[in-house]
Amino acid sequence: MARLDALARFSDEEGHLARTFLSPAHRCAADRVKAWMEEAGMTARIDAIGNVVGRYEGRRPGAPALLIGSHLDTVRRAGRYDGSFGVLTAVAAVAELSARGMRFETAVEVIAFGDEEGVRFPTTLSGSRAIAGTFDAAALDLVDDRGITLRDALAAFGCDPAAIGAVARRPEDILGYVEVHIEQGPVLEREGLAVGVVTAIAGASRAAIDVAGEAGHAGTVPMGLRRDALAAAAEMVLAVESTGRSAPDLVATVGRLVAEPGAVNVIPGRAAFTVDLRHPEDAVREAAIAALEGRIREIATRRGVRAEIRPTHAARATRCDPGMIAALSRAVAEAGLPVRLLPSGAGHDAMAVAALCPVGMLFVRCAGGVSHDPAEAVDQADAGAALDVLLRFLLNVLHAGAVR
């Protein structure tokens, strides 16, 4: 917990935590984590995409590895536990193995990914995609808001963009990947549970909706003759909300709504809003987004406005490996805790790593379910429970040499 506090001091901005990919603050955090990995008994390095990789060798050099980790980058005005908690819990677990003098047929690698949030560049999961062998080299030409390319930012960080291909791992060399993460939601707290085992990471569909009506004078156009774009958009927003309530584990959010011309005495002639819809089953998500599009078009027709629906993002759901779920559940039970299975509505590096190997995730309770905010908080006892479960999981899997 003290290390989490120390890591939170590495920020791009004064007064709050904001640590973006390949920034000076990211470099300071990466160097500190690398040093902590070495203190824990690992050999550590920063690879060509900016991941910090610590390896706790097996009984024989070059043995297949079990991967554990999370990310070091943050959103702006962030909390200190999202991502970093998983990295430092992994480091603490390996430090305990080292303190006990335990080596296994399988190695353990802790990876601190650098780009899970996608704040600086218009791409995300760069580090985990590179590990999985799915990094798109075209992303190197993407630019941040200062016009700096990802390629140049990597070079300034001390990385070699030309060597990113060598970061990719071979499936036969990897046993699996497990990630410990704060829940970022209220379920565990509501049920009085310290930890939960993730079953799937939700797929997401996003869209931008533009509604075109007709502007007019607020005092002279009768209500029955109006083509109010904002009123139509308001009904559509409620349709988004009701869609999100239509199936278990389905969530739907309007995160942005604007109206033009934006004057107190003018009927809005245009409105625009965003939709973010998620579910751990792709079929449910795809059916829900199709139904929502139908409702939006029906509202537009009835109100005499035009609605343009532009899909902006689609990510498929990632199911956690059944063997990983079982192994994590066993570790939770061995720690004397109730086993609670639940999906993740947020995206994680595990989504990208799943292209390489079996993945599993352990959630830990966070206060109020608050995340991506300075108020983000984890109780020390819950942090201890998560570390206990991770250590039990590692011992079971490493002794067996397989995820069962």
C-alpha cells in the first residue's frame, strides 16, 4: 500500500494523478517498478513497447512462464489503484515466493503494461497486443495532441520501435495470464465480499448519433409544429437507458449530449449524443444495439427529425478460461472466502492477452465502486485478501505446472 502511494506521486500534472503512456511520469514509474521487481528476486527490463517485464526464473532457464500483471498508465484525474494495484500485488506475490526460496518447473513473469487506458494516442492496449503478437505497426504513425508520433514517443522513452515484433511471445512458452484488478463497480461492496472471480470481459459497441430537426423561435413556433432535435434526442436517451435495463448484465450509457444553437430562446435544430453499450455475451450485445437503432429511427420518424447513427467502436467479449476460473475459485475458497463469479464491464489488458493464452482475472472490492477518480479507494484488509488469493493460486498452478 505504501508503494501504491509512492507510485501515485509520478504524475504528468500537478495536484492530481495523470500518467499517460510514454510520458516522463510513466518513465519514472516504470523505473521504480523495475527496481521493485529486482528487489523481489526478478531480473527486469523495459521492452521495445515500454512494458516493464520482470522474470522469476524456473528451475531451468528458459522454462515456460505464467504471466501476471496489469497496467501503469492512468486516465486524467485518476485514482491510484486502477492498474497499479495489479502490478504491485503481482510483485509482492513473487517477492514472497523468493523469500521462501521457492522455484518451479514454470517461470513467473510480472508485466506492467504501459497503454491500457488509451489516453495519449488514439489506440489502446499497445503493450498487451505486442506481447500477444497482434500489435499493428501502422499504429506507430498515430499522433498525440501535440503532433508527436507513437514511433517518436517510443524512441524518446528509450525503446526501439523496430524491435516491437520481437516482444511477441509463442503460445508454447506461456502457461497463462492472470490479472488482479479493482472491480471498478459496486457489486462486491454491496454483497460484502472482498474479492470476486471474473467470468468474462464485456464486449462493447459505441455509436455517435446526430439528430437534425429545425431551429425556430421559442416564442412563436407552436408545440405541434416543432421539429425539436433536442426533445427527440431526449426521448432517444431514455430509449438507451431502457435498453440497458432489458437484459441481465447489459449496460447502456449516454456519456455526451450537445444541442445547437444552444440559446435559451431558440428551439434546438441539431442535437448529438453518444452511446456506449456493453455485455459479456456478444449475441446479447449485438441484438441490443440493433433493437436500439430501430427505436431511435422510430422516434425520429414520429417526431419529424432525421437521425444518423454512426458506429464508432466495436470490441468482442473475452471469456475467461474455465481452468483459470476454477483455479482462482479454488484459491478464494482456500483463503476462507466466499466464491463470487461476476463479469467485468470494463476493458482490461487480459482482452488482448487472450489471443496468446488462457486468461483469468481476480477482482478486489473498491469503495463505492468508484474508479477513474481521485476518490478511488481499496481497504488494506481487502488488498491483503487479494494478495493471499493470488499467492495460493500461484502455488497451486506452479506446483501442478498447469492451469486445471
